Amino acid sequence: MSEHSTYVPGSAVEKWLDDRLPIIRFSKEHLMDFPTPKNLNYWWTFGAILVMCLGIQIVTGIILAMHYTPNIAMAFDSVEHIRRDVNGGRVIQAVHAVGASAFFAALYIHIFRGLFFGSYKAPREILWILGVVIFILVMATAFMGYVLPWGQMSFWGATVITNIFSAIPLVGNSIMELLRGGFAVGNPTLNRFFSLHYLLPFIVAAVVALHIWALHVPGNNNPIGVEVKDSRDTLPFHPYYTMKDALGMVVFLIPFAWFVFFAPDILGHPDNYIQANSQVTPTHIVPEWYLLPFYTILRAIDFNVLFIDSKLGGVIAMGGSMLCLLVVPWLDTARVRSGSFRPLFKWFYALFVLNFIGLTYMGAQDPSVPLNNILGKVFVAYYFIYFLVILPVLSRIETPKPLPTSISESVLGKAHA
Amino acid sequence: MATQAEHSSTNRRDFLYVATGAVAGVGAAAVVWPLINQLNPDASTLALATIEYDISAIPEGQTVTITWRGLPVFVRHRTAAEVEEAKAVPLSELKDPETDEQRTKEGHEPWLIMIANCTHLGCVPTGEAGEFDGWFCPCHGSEYDTAGRIRKGPAPKNLVVPPYEFVSDTLVRIG
């Protein structure tokens, strides 16, 4: 990538450093001069927003760990202690809890942006797969973090999720006990979840580094999905996109701050302010909102399929929903990347977004109500049909609209129109 | 010998390479295993695996939830009507066929002792609820009958009967 760099060491010290560890050259190439398509819209600022979210979670998390006690006798009280006694703890804890929701909001927008503009298509498959890996890691991290306050939802969420593994034939029960460190969720479970909850964000950060590396090989996709042809199509990342991303971050922080200061608990569940009790299950176990779509998929399979019982079926469906995301670069083989130039795709995509909102909504509803049960199944069916039927078929039958010849032409054409 | 080795497609060097790799692989696995095994239930958890419970204080029609191995366990003193109801169900109607006799101890039919976690995803069902007069799981709507057998909903199995025995008429040992 050195061809992008105009870096000339300015002083003898810089020259000396450049010959030994070219860190200034590297930063200049990748953080400042990096050629970026000039037509990126605000959907593209969510990458930077996500880096900010990860940073916020790590900083607030390290602080919370200084005051939190991972022991079933003290965990619940220590979180209350943070919220009441620790200097500024009320806000720091709220930023961490609201931050998890903000992280997922940004993640979903980032993923749906990629799905619309075909950012997963060649040559960006690895970039996309790394993104899905990050998504899965963040879900695991968030789940384990939610267990730490040791409220009723923490305990029963942990029970339900670890129970999922018992669906695996033959070794399922052993795996479940291995994960829990006991026959039921208990102190060993809380301890290891705390350890892993502290570790995983750093693994996420490492995969983010790979994700950005994989981004910087082909460069950014863009709203028209036409590859960069020459330097007239691009702008240096700094100051053009550092500024655009900074604005995105500031705007994103407005609702974030509103939640932190005015409704820090609105996204939580009242049952989690009751200490964990292994003898009583809350009437409705509801995961955090960001896991609801997958929870709907998990419980939609309430019937046996051949030799697969309903429980294993649900787990397979949930795993399959992730697998669909991983392999979407090979399911959607349409040459045209951007949904803007795909007249049929657009509609199915819009329906997919609405359907996903439906999946989220259904995750919090009572599944024993027949209408909810049926709607849930319909939403789950469309999720899979979109990936496994609609995308492959559209790739073959759809006639895309004519593409602009270059990014620069599309930008200038707009200006004249 | 030397010429033969030079000409054959696998030579001494390949063998050493594979053998070294295999030994290193086994060594790595031997090191990793204890690091994973430490996650398994520890000695203090396993030590709590047997308990004794005096059931004499539980009147007919009442359930007591006790803890065994960290899990909630229902000890239900069933009414005669409930036992009759459970016995009257034909096996063909059951998703996980088991007779009432298989789920209780001979001579102690009113006593139903089961792990109180729904076999779907582990929630604790509510007692004396649902259309089968047994248990209803609020999480995903599984329903159990008066013998704790699954009758409806996503749970695949009957509520699990732990290993237990009657030490005397009023004392049970679970585990």
C-alpha cells in the first residue's frame, strides 16, 4: 500500500525511526492518506462509530471491574454498590449498560448497510466473514456480561443459554456441565463468565484489526458499488472522512446520552433487579432486545423433524441463521453490488428489514398465543427464504439498472442534475 | 538402501517430519486437556451430590422444592385423584412414553420426586397449572401432567426423575 503514501520523514529522528519501525509511515498510509471513495454516505460512518463503542465498553468495563465482585453472594450487591456508592458509578455503570445496546444498534445498522450495498461481494468475502465473527463474539460477550449483575434474568438467561448446548446429541449434557462448572448455573459459572467477559473484548479488538486490514486491501465499497478506478474517485481519509466519522459519532452520542442520563434502565428488565434465585423462574424470560431476533428463531422450532427433536431443531435453526450470514457472499452471486441498481432486490431487501424487526418483536411476545406462534414461524421462514431462495434466484433472473461508469461520474452527474 | 530412499516418494525425512508432528500434537493435546478439564464440576460441587430429606412434613396436595446438586427438585405429595389421573393416561398419548409406575417407587405412589427444570431450556415450571393439572412452564409453554410427563409444547422429555430411594417411609435419599 506504500504507493498511497506521500510520507517523507521530516527530521533526522523521524528518518531514524522510519528505518527501524515505520509506524509513522504506517499511520499516515492507513489513517490519513488512505484513498477512500468520495461518495460514501453516512451509513458508512458506523464502522468508526463501532470502534468508538468498543472503546467505550472497554474503558467503562475496566473501571466497573475495579468495583465489582464475581461471587454469587456479593455480585448483586456489588452492582448496587457501584450504582449508589462509587463516585460517578451511577453514570459509568449506565454508560456500560446502555453502551451494550448502542453497540448492537450500530452493529445491526452496519450489517444491514453491508447487506444492501453488497459489501460482502468479491473481493470482500473475508472482510465480511470477519465481520460476522465479530458479531458472534460481541453477542457472546454481551450475554456473559448480562449474567454478571446476578439478577433473575441473569441467572435464568444463563440457564436457558447453557441449556441450549445440552441439545447436542450424546455429549450435550457433558458440554453443558463443562460450561457451567456444575450441575446448575452457580458460582463457578459466574466466575468464568466474568473472566471471559473481560477477555473477549480484546479478542474482538484483535479481530477488528484484521477486519480493517481486510478492508484496506481492496479498499471501501461505496453506495454505487462501482470499484475505484483512479485517483479522481477518491479522497484521502483524513481530513475528509475523519471529519465525517466524527460528526457521525457526535450525532450517535446524542440518543446515547439521553438514555444514560434520562432512562438508564429502560432497556433492561425489572426482574433483573431481583437477586438470582435458582428455585423460581420469572414468568417471562426475555433476553436483551438485541438477542431477540435469534431467540425467536430458537423457539420457533417447536416440532420434531424426523429424528431431530424440537430442542435440537431450534438450536440448528439458530446456528443456521448465523451460517446464512457467513455464506451470503456465495448465495448472492449477482454481479451488481449496490441494491440501488437492483430493482427487484430492493423490495425483497426492504421486506427483509421489516421481517427482522418482526423477529425482534416476536422474541419478546408470549409464544403460547397461537397468533404469535404462527407469525413467529412466518418471520423465521422468510429470514431463511431470503438467504437460501430469494438471493440465489434474483442473482439469476434480475436485470439490473445501468451502472455509472465511475464514482466520479456519478458524483458529478448528480451535481449537474 | 540410500539410492532406494532417494528414489521412493516417501523418505526417512518425511517419516521423521510426520512422527515429530504427531508427538507434538499429542503433547499439545495433553497440555490443553487439564486447561479445559478445570472447567468441569469441581470436587466441592460433586461432594454435594447426595442429600437426605424428611418428607413427613409435606401434607397431601403440597409440593416442596428442595435443592440437589444446585438444581431445584420438586417433592410432590400427590392426591389420590392425581395418581388415578396419571395412571389412566394411555401410553399412546405420550410424547415420551413412561408409565406412572416407572416414575414412582413401589409402595410410595403418592410421592413424585423430579428435577424441577423444564427439559426444554431449564426453567422451573409452575405447579398445578396447565390443561393436564400438572406443571406449566412459563418460558415456552411446555405442559406436564400429574406424573410430570410432557404432554404439550416444545420440551422433548418428561421431567427428569433423579436417582433416589426411600430409606424409610419418611426419609428419602436423593443422589
